[in-house]
Amino acid sequence: MIIAIEGCAHGELDQIYRSVENLSRQRNVKVDLLICCGDFQAVRNESDLQCMAVPDKFRHICTFYKYYSGEVKAPILTLFIGGNHEASNYLQELAYGGWVAPNIYYLGYAGVVKFGGIRIAGLSGIFKGHDYLKGHFEKPPYTSGTMRSAYHVRSLEVFRLKQLKEAIDIFISHDWPRGIYNYADTRELLHWKPFFRDEIANNVLGSQAGESLLHELKPKYWFAAHLHCRFAATVQHNERQSTNFLALDKCLPRRQYLELIEVPHDSNQGLELSYDPHWLAILRSTNHLLSVRPTTQYMPSGGPGSTERWEFYPSEEEIEEVKTIFNGDYKIPSNFLQTAEPFKPRPNYNRNARQAEAQLNPQTTEFCEKLGIDDPLEKLIGKPIMLSAPVVNPDEIALEDDDEEEQLGDQSEESACHESNDLFFVDTKPQKRSKMSLPQPQNETLDEEPLLTEKGPVTETINLDSASEDVTGEDLPSTIKKFKRRNQELYMDQESSTRAAWATKTDLENSPGILLECAVNVQDYFTVV
């Protein structure tokens, strides 16, 4: 079996597949599987870009969206683990692994699969001691801190991997196992990476979790990336077991980021991806250890006085339970589904889009329900409420007019009958309604006097020449407003003001009607206003 190993992908899938094709043509071989060692950058759209912890100058959409949308299909079965530059919101949907696109499979936080009889295990992320003992508490939308801690390795995944006893053919990680530089020419490494000198001297370069897994699992091959250089070493565990370690660079011109290796396999087994039954049994038995809290959680150690189970290597009964659940068929189903809108190319796409809200992936939901385990993301955000058929209250009484009932009785049953549980129906034969018409307005002549307005007092015309009526100050309307002399001229018309100017004191005493007429004129002014 020919397997292509690639270092950091950084979203350049088009270039990687072209390089694999060119290399296989040069060597005249057929590549059966492509393994990517992290920083895959499965970015589907602009919102995924905002969930990737990279500087702005490296925030590019790249080419994965074409494989996600179905525009292009991966020419080779591709298997990868997560690194420290990922669209964490998408990978978090697939905690136990799944298809991120047709023919491209993600191993999850940690996972074990089989391909053509070869057993492949992997661990996503990088090691950071301050988050190692915590649960998977991060969820979108991320803060600047949780966006980074989301890809940090947790003790639960390392504990689960340590329960494996059968031989591991290939192990994949993103960062190097700590101390791996001691098994090869360190001077050559420092020639290309001189700034590693202090970390190597203090023995802090690499992952402590990876170091413990290396010496406990003793895989035949270990592939890694992260430090952007090619480095090979051989770890001799004992007389019979050794590990061939290979780290590769990132996908850039004139970099050593791709190699082909030949791995012996059972030719009687088909080249298809399948679950590992032992790993499935371990997931079932350790489900109670899953935590989604940002607090320290220690794994069972079997210390003095401990009564809880601390070793979870699957028993024969547990293997049989898994076999019964899957009916002996461990082939991974091709059940990829899009859970977000793919990117649509345009000249200036939105690099400052908002992070999308967390959502569950049907692949993970189906896997967890089948195996009887918890989805970490579901424990964080809850299970969405699925609305079923509308519920009908049997005690509810439908109120209808008698006329409508008679009309419905005259109609045929085909047009009148509806399902009893339908809340809404579409009227496919609406009645044609004419426009509403109103009668023309009519002007009626009334014999009665028109009503007086309410805005002003009643005014009367008084004949000043009539001597039959004597008008005194007591007969003046009580609603007349008295004005000060300096303001009186402002409210008089021209005629009234002229007459008032010629009125003398004697005239006012002899003819009080002049004052009344002035007051009436002022009152008319307020009536009009």
C-alpha cells in the first residue's frame, strides 16, 4: 500500500493533490491514501475564518470550500487530524470524527480507524499544560482565549488512547513528541532551526502527552508537522519494537512537505475506511469521564483505596456489545451533510464576518445515539427542539357561523373535507371578490337653521340707530374679554380703530353702542381665529 504523508496543509488542497499526482507519476505508483498532519484549515465560508486563530495576514479562504460544496471531489481518500490553525467551530461538530467533505475524513479529538487492515490512530491539537486537565468547555462564538484553547490536547483523549493494547501501525499528531530530537542528529535540526537550541537544552520542545504515548503505544510509524521542517528519527523501544518518526514541512514551494511511503498490508482486505471495535468499546466505557467544564478533572489512576475502575481495556463482553450494535459491519458510512452555506467566490469577500453560532452535526448525533455516548457539543449547547406534527386539543370546539355550515353542507365532500390535524390549509380556489363601491354623496337642503360652531361665542348684529332698545353695560355679554388700553389696538380692524379714534368721552357716555360695537368686532376676531 502506498500512502502519501503531508505536513501542514494550511488549506492548499489543490496544490497538495497536484503534488501527489506528480510524485506518483514520477515513481510510477498509485497512491491509496493521503494523510495530513494538521493545520488542515477546513474553512467553509467567511464565518469559519473568524473561528481560526491566525494573524489577519494569513486569514485566507484558500481552496477547501470547493471540496465542501461539491464543486470538486478529492481524488484520493484523505485522512487528517487537527492542528493549531483550524476552523475550530467546524471540527468541534465532529468530536469523534467524521466527513468534512466527500472523501475527506477527520479523526476527531482522538480516534482510531482501519484502512486495508492497517490500524491508524491520531491525536488532534497541540499540548499546553494549563489546559491539559480541563474539559472541552469551549463553544462558538469564541473569545480570543477560547479560540486557542479549543485546539489544546486534553487528558481524556490521551487516557483513552493509552487503553489500546493491540499494535498501532501509524500514529498521527500535529506537534512532535517531546524528546524525539534525542534519537537523531540534533546538530542538523539546529542548523535549520537555531532558535530551538534553548528548548532542546531544557527538554521542553514538543508535547509531553505525545512523549508518553510514543513510549506506551510503540507504533511502527509516527508522522507529525507543526515545526515547519523535515526531521526523521528512529526510536528503538526494545529488540522487537521500534518507531520510525517523520516530521514534514508546510505546503510551500521548495519545501519538503510531501513524501510517499509503502506500508505492508493484508491484500485480502478491501481498501475502505472502517471503525476500530476496540476504540468504540473504549469510547463507551469511558463516556462518564467526559467533561465540558473549565475545571481540573483527573483521570482514574487506581491508587491505594480506589474502588473505581481505572483500566478500560475492553473485555470480550464489551467487544461483543459493540459487535451487536454495529451488526458486525464497521464500515464508516458515507453520510456527509453540509451544515453551513459554502463560500461563494467574489472579488472582495468579507474577512470581518461574524462568527457563526454553534450547531450539532448529524454525523455526530447519529454516531452517539448508535453507540450510546454523549456529544460534547450537545452537552454545551443542548439538543435543538424538533417540532413534530401539530397537537390537536380534543376538547376544543370549532366556532362557525350557521350560514357557513349550510354552505359547506351543500358543497361536495372533496372540497369540504380537511384533515382533522391540519392547522393550516391552502385555498386553491379562492372566490373572486369585486371592489367595494360606495354611494355618491348627496347634498340635502335642510329647513332648519345650521348648527352654531363650538369654537366661538354667539355674536349678534346690533343696530346702533335703533332707539327702541337701550343698551347698558349690564346687557353686555359676559364672555367679552377686557383688554388693556395699550393692547386694544392690536385686535381692532381698521374701521373699528378709526371710529374709536374719533370717539370722545362724551360720545361714549351718550352712545354706549360704540363701545359695544368695538367689543363685538373684537369678539368676531376671536371667533374667526
